[in-house]
Amino acid sequence: MGNVWVLGSMGWMPGAGRQSACVLVELEGELIMLDAGTGVANLAQLEDVLRSHNRLTVLLSHYHLDHMVGLMYLSRFARDLQVEVRGPGRPVYPRSTRAYASDLLQRPFYAAGPMGFSRDVRYEDYGGEGFLVGRVPVRVRRQRHSSPSFELRLGDALTYATDTRFDADAWIGYPKTEVLLHECWQLDEADMRHTSIGALTTGLPHNTFGRVVLVHQNPAWTEDDRTKVGAIASSRGFMLASDGMHLLV
């Protein structure tokens, strides 16, 4: 049995009381963070969970700012943890994960610097290939986006797919997974870098995922837009994520 907490359900920037992309997963004795947007601030509600671990692994789907700006907030929450940050890095990108994090977290922009938010910080590239976090197998798959982004699958428990143009063919024959956290950015196909609710409801295969939860929502949505998306999602049995949502896997 594992736990999933949605800490940031919004894309691009915070809005409507929701933070940007961040999910915390407790699985097989490991504490894993999927992306590190402003949702990292919501770890304030889970400090008892943090105290029960000595290691946090942060997996970045890509390097857009709304997915990694929260690394600097970890100095509040992860000071006593060993923190390993893994991103696609080389050879997918021309530089390493550590190099990109150093650009973002360098002084004078962030006083602690790229190695200062915990007692033990490490950076690794996953390079578009699978790996293990403790006993948790992580499968990665490249997605179509403005910069290379990666779907992250944690065993059979959870798949996280954000910042991607939807491709129905990519889900044919996909292994059964308990939870899919998939981005939902728009009502129609206006932005080809992202996924619409229509594409998800018509293109995702039935019976592959126990639950489908929609994350990386558009902060430009009006309440009417959110109601429309929610109604379409509900008709297929999908859920709109909200910050603080807790799921068992």
C-alpha cells in the first residue's frame, strides 16, 4: 500500500488557490517527489511524513520553471534529509541536471546555492532510461512537448504524464496501472504542446487505469471552463485534481 499526495495541481503558475506541479509519493519505503513546482510549499501539511523518512528523491519530468522552482523551498522541509534530484539531463539535453539546477539556484538569486537546501544533495541524469529508486522501478518515456519532457511510471502503482501533447497510439497496450496523473490543459486542441479534455476522454483506453486524475490544469480557466472540464471528466469517470488530494495506491 502506498500514498500519493497532490501538492500542486496547476500548470504554468499558481492560480485559483492552487500551486504549480508537484506530487509526493510514498511507496515501498521510499519518498518520491514528482516535479518540484510551487506545490512544494504544501509540504507544510505533511511534515510528519517527512520526519518518517531519511531520503527524498525528486524526479523532474523536464526543466520548465513551473516544475522546478520549488527546489529552493526544500530548505524549509528537507534540511535533515538526503535529497537526490534526477532529471532527463544528458544525452537528451545538452547539459546535466546539476547544471540546470545550478543556473536556477545560483547566488544571488538563491542564497543557499544549488547544494544548500539539505545536508546531502545529489544530482543525477536519468537520460531517458529506466532506473530504480530503492525497490521502486521507474520507467520513463519521452513525450511531445516544446522541450523534451518525460512520462514517469512508478511500478504498477502510478503513471505521471504532464506537459505533453496527447498521442492515443502511445497508450495502446500500456500495462495496467493503479493511478494515472495526466495533464489537462485545454478544452480543445488549440495548443498542440498540451492535452485537451476531449483527447483524454476519447483517446485513453478503458480498463488500463484504476483511476485517472487530471493535473497541470490551466490557470487561465474561468469557473465556467472548470465546470465544463469537470463535467466531461466525470462522464468518463475521471477526477479533477485539487491541492491536498490524497490517493491510496
